[in-house]
Amino acid sequence: MQRRSIAFWLGAVVFLAAMLAMTQLVRNEYPFFAGYVILQFVVLAVAWTILGGYAGYVNFGTNAFFGVGVYTAVLLVKAFGAPLPVQIATAAVVGSLLGLGVGLLTLRMRGIFFSIATIALAIIIETSITNFRFVGGAAGIQLQRPPVTAPFDSYVKMLFFVQALLVVIAVAITRGIQNSRIGRGLHALRDDELAAECTGVPTLRLKLLACVISGALMAAAGAPAAMYLQYANPDSAFNLNYSVSVLAMALIGGTAHWIGPVLGAILLGATQQLLAVTISSEVNVLVLGVMLVLFVVAAPKGVIGLVQRQPKRRGGSK
Amino acid sequence: MNRRLLLGWAAAITLLGLMPAARAEEPPIRIGMSMPQTGGLAGGGKASLLGIEIWRDDINARGGLLGRKVELVVYDDKSSASETPAIYAKLLDIDKVDLLFAPYATVPTAPIMPLVKQRGLLLMGNFSFQVNSKVHHDMWFNNAPWGPADSWATGFLTLGQKAGGKTMALLSADQEFAQNLATTARDVAKKLDLNVVFDQAYPPSLAEFSSIVRAMNATKPDIVFVASYPPDSAAILRAVNEIGVGDNVRIFGGAMVGLQFAAVMENLGSLMNGVVNFNTWLPEPSMYFDGTKEFFETYSKRAVEAKVDPLGYYLAPYGYAMGQMVEAAANATKSLDQKGLAKYLHENTMQTIVGPITFAENGEWKESSTLEAQFRGVKDKNVDQFRSPGKQVILFPDRLKTGDLITPFEKARE
Amino acid sequence: MFSIDLLRDAVVLGVLLGCFYAAVSIGLSISFGLLDVPQVAHPAFLVLASYGVYLLNDRYDIDPLLAGLMLAPLFFALGIITYRIYYETFERRGSDAAVRGIAFFFGVAFIIEVLIIVQFGVDQRSVTAPYIGKAWRFGDLRIPIRQLVAFAVAMGLTVLLAAYLSKTFMGRAIRAVAQDEEGLRLMGADPIRVKQVAFGIATAVVAVAGALLIVVAPVEPTLDRVYIGRTFCVVVMAGLGSISGTLIAAIILGVAESIVLTLFGASWAPAISFALLLGVLAVRPQGLLGR
């Protein structure tokens, strides 16, 4: 356990160092544009897995949390010209409150009821933003980037690194949950909520906690998107594609271990980026659907299920 | 010796002769863009792209631009704002294109405006609306004939006021383009002293407009300004046809997107009669310029193969014109230097198949050429009827006018 | 702006709109409500049926409703196949079925959407029929005839299905399988067989509803996204599997939407209907007429 932790943190430091070095050495900006999107999906997919994978609650409302993150940032920039870290931190707080709200509202809902409730919530929030003229309303809003901070020489590179930082934070939190009593509690809740409750697992509190953490991370991942696009409109920020993609990434990667959504997001995110600039037609939308269906039918445990043949055994201690 | 000299000369001459050929094999000029080919804007995007492709083929047949072949690098942006930053970064940093065209429509264009401004690049805009009003990029040129932002609503509302209208109803889709238009319509109404009696924004997913039309009728407006998107435009006209709008309405329409596309026009047929709506090109006598006729001959042939809008009036000729403007600027400045091209485009009038184009400071047309035209004598289920003049009579602007408004609306529908 | 006349019209138009919502939701009320299959692809099937109807109407001039009926057997078969795949891959394997089942149908919906785009393009399509584009007058109230058609079809479907489920042997078996699968097995019936037929019927109903969809308004390939929310809203609000509840819930939704559209801000309409759903879910999760 101890050894694994050291390895994990060492890996995280190496990853961040490599990303930082990349921003300093690579002059071409395209890898950062594409990389930013992929990293953003890694955060979203990992955050989704806390609720969708560990606890078994399928959240269709990823777009609601993402959009709330985007618009928290827009509001802060418009009202106070707040800097990026403040935008992200506030988005995380708002996202956690939204998560708490979702949790409280759906306390008694299971399975698809929960999923439908999250769709409904996404539409309500999108409608509210559409009617909120201060942040541009339906017409959308264009934003100006402030000057970039050293040591970065372009804003996109900085956003790329910030998103890499968020990846590490999201993965660390998720890994922490997985290895703790919370994770085992969520697992019990997923297998049989009633039985878990009877054996003394505080199911309601655990579910709320999962909603809060997952929501905070998703909104935090959305916040930098405002500055990445320098434009926000409700249509793009609350696009259902975020929900579908994130769901697909988590399930394709596998939801039993935090590495699953990371792999899924990198795999699918990179494929999408690649297809966008190669085939460039309906086919790349088709790929998402086909991959999703293929994986849930043929590889129920996702990529990690294919790789790691050994059954559960070591489950708790990874 | 003599022989050798002769051979030498021959070789030299052959070499000289080869020189132009070698020049012609210079690397092609690459023009990069994203274009909506899936998602909500795909119908327009594909037609626009075909217009640009026809220009590319024409100019290559004439020997290319500055003696170099023109190549297009096009990616699909799925009609979404979140795709374009990465695509344009790739066009610039990996594909190293020489020139940039913007994607069709405002939403995909908005996120790349700061990028091109920051890098000081020329961007030829493609039918976006007020996308440069906050960014103030001085190397941006919109191919769309909108002109000053309020000229659109001005055209329609002035027509209504001339027909005796005093009150106005405003029905708009709750999406970016329609909302931007609605804002200018409110301003213009204030200027013209029109009383706004009904002002509603409807949600994009609305299925049924009977209730809204009913509520609007209760306010008895003289002028009905509608800013709507393709699926809603059809549904609104159906509801209007069924519920009616009453004899008080002098003029109906204005900014209904969708009534420019052949598939929608064919579906709606006679339902469109009487509606006054915007367009950018129509087969009316006043709209033919040098090369216009030839363009549409080619377009109608290629549209069938490419499975895009068979008429292509709205976007395609402006895609071609976008190419023509770059061509004119490059030929005049004899270079692809972007600052030079921008300077030329600012200072000169370009002759294109959609008429002469002069730009204002902000990169929009100096003078609006947005048409307001009335549908007349349209029959059901027939695309080809729209190819002949008289089906959409141009009422505005005056210099392109081909007829007068028939009013009130209910009478014009007969 | 408020007046009694307007309110009356809003209610009348709302009831008709609600009946239309009932018609497009009723298939889901069986497949999801009774059978517990997370049929997220239901609206995609609906749009697919609309395009089928469009094809028949455009090529052979067949009346859209008749075309819907003609497609029904085809969709019945499609439903049986779909359920078979779902059962073999998810239900039989037990745990996790819900999560992956939802994802599976989500993926199917996506694939259908793209296939329609490839075949028909992104333009919207509509059909022609004598009853489209005309209205009936009652005094100063005018009602579009296509709305009345939707009303009639919704009523017909509700009555037929309710009768089928309570009067016939198969119908009773379907209701029994929803309540007590083991009991049915003990009685010697094969629950999987029964579910398969029920899912087939649910999908066949979608074919007719798809005809209504394109009769009421033009369709486009991504229209299903809008209807995911609406149809599930109706079915959940109704209480799972209640056919008459579906009609009532749909009418409540239709009237609420219509009143908001007419008398308050139109732009708030989508939020209102979903707020209604969230309210019902939070306060009375078993729905209005839940089992």
C-alpha cells in the first residue's frame, strides 16, 4: 500500500514535469489545443466514475456540471475580472453545491430515475442561463483573455498545464476514495443499496459525498473552457455530447479502477481529435456510438477488464 | 565546334523554356477552413463549401493564383464552437496554410476571432453576424451583405411603416443569431417610433406554435417581425396558416432562416406566399453581375452530384465571392502578405458575382445588400419554380428593387 | 395581456398537445414502464419511424398514418430483435445491467441518428396529407386539424392498449410479468417470451407515433434529443406502466407548456415541464398513478 502510494505520487510528479517541459520546449501550439480537450475529458470521465462507476448512479447531466463551471467563470470574469485560479475554485464550490442539490433531490431515486432527473436538471439550468442576459443569454458572450503569466508564453499552453494539474487532483481524489472506506461503502451501495444500509453503511451520506465530489470536479474542469474558447453560449456549454462522450469514455475504459476512465478518455478523446482532422464527416460521430455499443456488449469491464484478466482478488488495495 | 555551340544554345533555350514550367510547380497555395458538415448548420455549410470549391476549380483552370495552384484544407467542426480552436490551431501550426477562411455561421467563428487577432492574420468571414463587434480585428472581412448591424431590421420595419404599420410584434428564437437580430429590431422600432406590443423569445425545442400565434394575435399587431431557425420557421408558417393572423397585419416575416433553403421551400410551397423575408441572392433581373449566370449553371450541375441544396442562392455565390476578393487582392498586391491583402481589401471595391463589394472600417459591407423579398404565386412541391424570376420579388433595398409590397398580409397570401 | 379567452384557448390547445405527447410516450410506457428496460433509444426509434413514413409518403404518396400502420409490423420485429439482444447481453448476466443497458441504448440512439443523416441529410423533412395545414373553427377559436388527428390517435391507442392489457391472455401475462416474473414462470408461461412480445408491441406503437410526429411538425435527424426528456418525463410522471396515467400526465404537461407559452414567457417553457418532473420525482417517486 505504502509503496504503491509512493509510486503513484512519483508518477504524478513526473507527469506534471513532463507536461511543464512540453509547454516550454514545444513551440507548435496545436498539440496544446488538442491536448487540452483530451485532458479536460480525462477530468470529466474520472469525476463521472466516482458516482457512475463506484456508486452505480448513471449521471446523464455531465453537461449541466460542465456548463455551470463554464458560466461560473464567465460570470466572474464579466463581473470582477477574476483571475483563472479564482474562476476554477469558485466553479468547484458551485459544482459541489449543485452536486449536493442533486443528491438531496434524488435521495430516493435509483437507476434510470436518477439518470432522467439529471437530464431534467441540465435542461432547467440551461434554460435559466439562456434567460440570464448578464452572461450573454442565448446570444452567447465573447471574452478577452488577460495577459499570460510566466513561465508560459501562450495562454493555451497555460490552460493546458492547468488542466493537467486538474487531472492529477481528480485522479488523486478518486484514487483516495477507491482505497478508503468510502470506496468500499460506495461499492456496497452499488451492489445492493438495501443490504448495505442494513449492515450499517451510511448510504445516504456516502451518496451525497459522491455527488458533491463528482460535481465539484466536473465544474472545475469546465471553468477553464470559458478562457479556452474565449466565447460561451448555452448551446455549446450544455451540449449533450459532453454527457454521451464522458459516459462512453468511462464505460469503454472500465469503471472498477481509476485508471479505466483515464484510459477511456485518452483513447476516445484522441480518436475524436484525430478523426476531426482526418475523416471529417458523419463517420466520426458514428465511431462514438459504435464503440460505445461494442464495448458495453463485448467488453463489459472495459479496457481494464481486457487487460487485467485476474479476477477481483486485489480489489481493495490498488 | 559549331555543332557544340549549337547544342549549347539549344540546351540553354530548352532550359529557359522549362523555367516557367518549373515555376508552375511551385508549392500550391493552401487555404484552410473548418466548415459545418454535420450538426445543425451542415446544410448551409455544405452549400457554402461547394461555392468555394467552384471558385478553386475556376481559378486553377485559369492557371492558379499568382501562378500557383489553389488547394483547400477543410475540416468538419460539427456546427459547434468547441471544435474550432483546435482545428484552426492545426491549420496554422501543422498544415501551415497560407490563408484562412472562416466557417459558415457565427457560433463556430466566434472562438477563432481572438486567435486570428492575436496572431495578426487575415480572416475572410463567412456569414457570421456581429462577430467582430467586440473583438475589433482590423483584418477581418465578412462576405455576407449584412452591412451595418441595424440595416436588416431597418429594411423590414421601414417597409411595414410605409404600409401604414404603427405597432409591432416580435417573435424570436432563443438562440444567438435570432437574439442578436431581435435586439437590433427593438432599437430600430424605437427609432421609427413603432410601438412594440408583443415581444417573445421561444425555446429552440418548441414543437407547437399554435399557442404562441394565438397569444400574438390577441395583441393585434400591424407588423410581425419573426427571427426564427429552420425547423421553427416551417412550424410557425404552418400555425399561421391554420390559426390566421387577422387583417390588421400589414407585413409578416423579416428574418426567418430556412426559407432560403430549397428543401424547406419545396416542403412549404404555397404556405410561404405573402411572407416578406430576407435573402442574399435571388434570380431577379437586378441580381446578375459578371459571371453570376455561369456560376449558377455550374452550381446546379455539381449540387446534384454533391447532394447539397439544389438552388444554393443563399450561401454558395458568396463563398465564390470570398475567393474572388482574395484573388483580386492577391493579384493587385502581387503577394500573399496578409497585411497587404487586408490593406487592399479595406481600400478598394472588389467586383464579384454578387456585385461590387466595399468594406467599412469594421470589416462589414459598407452598404447593406440584404434583400427583403415577398413570396408570390408559389405552388406546392416544386423546386424548379424558384429558378424563375417573380417568385420572390425584391422590395428592399431600393437600388435592387423589382416590385412593390402587397399588403395586408392576408390579401398577399391569396 | 391576460384574458379568459386566451386562457381557454391555451387550455384547449394544451390538451391537444398533451394528447400528442401521450401518443409519442405510450410505447415507452410499456417498454420502460412495464418491462423496466431503460429504452433511451425510444425517441430515436420514433424519429426513425418518421423518416420511414416520409419515404413512403414522398415516393408512393401513401397517407402518413397508413404508412405508420404499414411500418408497424416491421417495427414489431425490430422490437423483438432489440429485446433479444438486450436480454442476452445484459438482463441475463444480472448485475450491472442497468448501467450498461442505458449506455447501450444511448449508443444505439446515436447510431440511428447518424444513419439517418447519412441517408437523408440534415435537412428537415415533412409529409403532405389533406389534414395538414387546415384548421377547424369553433367561433373565434381555431384548431389545427393535425392536432385533432393526434388527439384521435392518442385516444385510440390508449383505449386499445388498455383493453389489450386487461382483456386478452397475452395482455394479462404482460402485466403479470411486470409484477411477478417468478409467479408467471410457475404458471407455465415463459416470461422472456412474454417480455419479448411486449417489447415488440411497444416498438410497433412507436411506428404509429412516428407517423404522428411528422404529421404534427417537420422532423430532423437530431430531433430525438428533445424527446428523450419529454417522453421520459411523461412516463415517470404517469407512474410506471400505467397506460391511462400516461395520457393524464401527458395532458398535464401539454397544458402546463401551453399556458406558460401563451401567458408567461415562452422562453421558460422547457424548464417548467422539467421542473414538474423533478417535483413529482422528489415528492411522489411512484408517479401520479404509480403501481
